[in-house]
Amino acid sequence: MGVLAVAVLAACGSPGGTSGTAAPSSSVPSSSPAATSSPPPSPASPGATKLKPAAALPSPDQPVPSTPSELAETLVKTTRELHDAVDAWVKDGDPARGRPPEPVVLLALYQQRVYRFAARHPDVASRAYARMPAALAREARDNVEAIHGLIALARPIKGSAPFHVQNPRPAGVLLGYFKAAERRFGVKWEVLAAVMFAETKFGRVKSASYAGAQGPMQFMPATWKAYGMGGDIDDPRDAIMAAANYLHASGAPRDDARALNAYNHSQAYVNAVLAHARQMKRDKRNYYAYYNWQVYVITTTGDRRLTGP
């Protein structure tokens, strides 16, 4: 999932009940006609600026380095350039409208692909950390461990399986929803954002999980009935508010780990969400980076990306 390059679709647990876990790291064969690829692009953000000429940006299939020194150098360079691109987007563009500018999209995708490689090659990754500045090494370790844990929860699917994706709400709009939910229920906005990131890549995944969880925050119907406050399970604002309601009832913000364990009974899931939340709290630019990570599925024949360029 993610940094996952893989998104994990995890059903929100019922009060004292069970939670189902599926995964956009669930496998969808590339020949599946029901698997919807990249959604049509929305209008670009007004005023969005390009940080770098297109020729200098990584292509969607840019080769990923495989040695510790190259991996470290690439992660440092890509992350710094991505942060600069995010700064330009926030300063000169409008994250609450339209789609992100090309530099942000391409740099975030490359960062995600490098992290996916690192998660599958922990020996290479561990040797790369020593070659990175301390702060970036901590960030890389969090991301790699989170992805590795979420990938372990994946359920590759054989045969033809429907898997539908869509454009997410703009990053600035979702951020407003997260902060409104924090004001109402006290659950940190970074935790809510990390849950949505892990569950559906900020709403890109439209399909229900194999266990029947629905919507951008992946609620089981019974749990939604108890905590959805009469809202629409498929509406991002209503779903985020309901997730904050449920997490608060389960112990957040006093004990985020306990609350997240109620949301999904997997320590790997809890650790991943807390790691991503920690990175967003440390540097808000990581929220915008994660927002631009794409949906991957794990198939019986390999990974497949369903969204993005």
C-alpha cells in the first residue's frame, strides 16, 4: 500500500466487533476490464507554477535505483525537489482547486516508487539510511516500514475482479475536512489523513473492500449506522467526520494506537497510520506528497498502478 505504494482497504471495526481488511494491494489482473485506470484529469490549479522544466522531471516509468548509495542519493534529491514543488504549489497555486501541478505529481510518484522498492528490499534500504541526513533517514525508515507492513496485509486476487477508482477531492478541500473533524472531536487531523491515505489513497479507491467496507474511510455498514451521524457513507466530508467520531469513541486522541486498533485489528496497520501521521505532523508538506501517491494493486503476476500519469 503505499508508500506505500499499496493502499490497504481496511474495514472500520464495529464497536467491539470485527474489522475486515482488504487491499488495493489486493490483486487485480491487468487484463481485467472492470478495473478502471486513471480517472479523467480535473482542471489544473489556477496559478500553479512549474518548479522544473518537464525534461528534468522523472517520467512515470523512471528506473528506480537498486544500490544503497544510489537509493539514498535518489531519495534525498527527490524528496527535497518534491518539497520545493509543494512549496511552489501552495504559494502560487491553489491546492483547494483543481489538480496538482505536474512537478508535484511526477516527483511524488517517483518518490512512492522508490519507497516501494525499498520496502521490498529492506537490506538495501537499511544500508541507504546511513548515507542520508538524519531527518530524512528517519522519514525514510518510517515510510519503508509502513509500506512493508501494509504490503504484508495484501490479498492478491486471481482472475477478473472489479476495482474502481476515481479522482479525489482537492487536497486543500480534504485538509479542511480533516481540520473541521479535529475541531469537533479532538482527533488529530494528521491521524485522520493517515487513515484515509491507508484506506483509499484519499478517496481514489471507489470499490468496497472484500469484507464489505464502503466509502473513502472504509466503514462497515453496521459501524456506519452507529457512527455516521446520518451522513452519506460515500461523501468524503461525512466519512471523515464519522471516522473522527468513531476514533474518539475508541480512545483518540488520548490513545491513538488503541483507537486505531479498534478501526483495524492489525498492529501493522496501526504502526503504518501512526508513522504517516507522524511525518505529516513533522512537515506539512508530507501531507501534500502523500496526497499525490497513487493506487497500486498487487496481482498474482506483479504490481499494477491504477491511477496517476
